[in-house]
Amino acid sequence: MEDVLLETNLQGMKLLSRGKVRDIYDLGDKLLIVSTDRISAFDCVLPNGIPNKGRVLTKLSEFWFTKLKHIVGNHMISTDVSDYPAEARRHRKTIEGRSMLVKKAKVIPIECVARGYLAGSGWKEYQKDSSVCSIKLPEGLLESSRLPKTIFTPATKASTGHDINVNRDVAAAMVGRETVEKLNKVTVRLYEEACRHAEERGIIIADTKFEFGMLNEEIILIDEALTPDSSRFWPKKEYKPGGPQKSFDKQYVRDYLENLNWDKQPPAPRLPQDVVKETSRKYIEAYRLLTDEKFM
């Protein structure tokens, strides 16, 4: 297996935060986001990483930011290290292919989730009262059923622990109703355009989550976009409602962990090499199908 990057330590640069996957460095009015090969599941970072994962996340986000910028602006400036400030260029060997120079924006503190299919926490909620985030849905839907239309289900952002699904009234109390309505419209547009592109290439995007920020009083897309970490990708030719689906995302890792005698509390167990290798393959295959490009 190839080497993996689990953590960065870029000398001479200010580390702003270290998330589950990304290390973020402060460059004044800009940020440098480095996608490591860490992988998390059930809100725990696993001890071993996935080869090429950070590169896939960066390249796929770059693809979507470029493709969808006519819908909403985004924070991407460049993924070419030659465009970075001198203090970052010194670390080319570490960050090349897995980093993005971005505009610094004020983060809007809700996750914006678009759902086109009934899966994950949405399926769990639906089983209780045929609704998701107070949105009433038809009765009799199955797990993984396609929804009559895309629904917007915001969630509270959590630095630790699970994000919590909320209804629009709660979201409006947090960021304002006008902002929530704008986020609703742009989230649905981004998702539906991405779905059309993906389905032509054999992938169903069951759901995805976006993060947005404010820059110069405008809403922009930040963080990542439509990656195997932030979305459920299902192979279209194998789709069959009525249960869980095969996937190109980290659901494969979650499924492995579900079969262990683990309480989903730190420390997380180490992944065996066959699971690591297959997860890497799935991420790369998703990139290849969605972009029509060979992963380099």
C-alpha cells in the first residue's frame, strides 16, 4: 500500500484547526486547506488512513466547484502550489495534490443537507412518523426509496459528536429566515444539477451536505463539495429500494465497523488492509466515473 498522510506539521505556518480529515492553516485573508488521508466513522477518527483519500477529496471538490460556480460562488482560489504564498510553497512535497488555497469566509453555522432518497438518519426518522425534519413524506416508502422531490434538511454543526437534524424554524432562529430560504434554494439547485451529471455516469447521489459562508455579504460554497465523505454515492445499475445499497463512499467502512464488537467510542479499531485497499479503490472509482478522468 502507498504511504498515507495522517497529519501535517507545516513549519512556519499557523495551524488554525485540525478537523476529522482536514488541517487548516491561516494565511491572513486566505486559508490553506490540506486534506489528509484520515477517515472518520461514527464521529471517531480511525487510527489508520486510506491511501489517496485526501487527493480524491481535493480533486473532486475542485471539479464540482468549477462545474457548479454558475449556481453559487465558492471559496476556491487555486489547487496549484505554484500559486500559493511562499511559506506554503516550501511544503510542496507534503501538500501537492491534496491542498486548496481558499478565500476566508464567515462560516454559516448549519449543515445544508439535500436528500433525494430515504437513507441514513432520514430513514430512521421516517420510520417513526413518516417525516424527515418535520417534512411530511408519503407513507409506505422503503429504505433507499427515491423521494417525490428533493428535500432540504438542515442540521446543526458540531465540532464533536453527531450533527443534529433540525427543522427550518430552528435553523431560521439560528441564522435568519431569509438566509435559510436562500440556502434551501441553492442547496437544492446544486444537488439536482450534480445528480443529473452523476446519473449520466452511473452514480446515484442519494444525499449530500454542503457548508456555506458569507463573503462580501454574499453566500458562497465552502469546505468540500459532493465527495465520498460528504455524500452517499450508489452504483445506479445495482440500485434496488428496500434496504441498504452498495456504495462508492465511506459507508463501506461503516458497514465493516458495524459488524465488530465496538461501542463506537474512542479509541476506534484499526482497519484491516483489505478494507483499507477496497475503500481507496472505491474513492478513486467514484472520481473516475464522475469526472471522466483517470486518477493521477
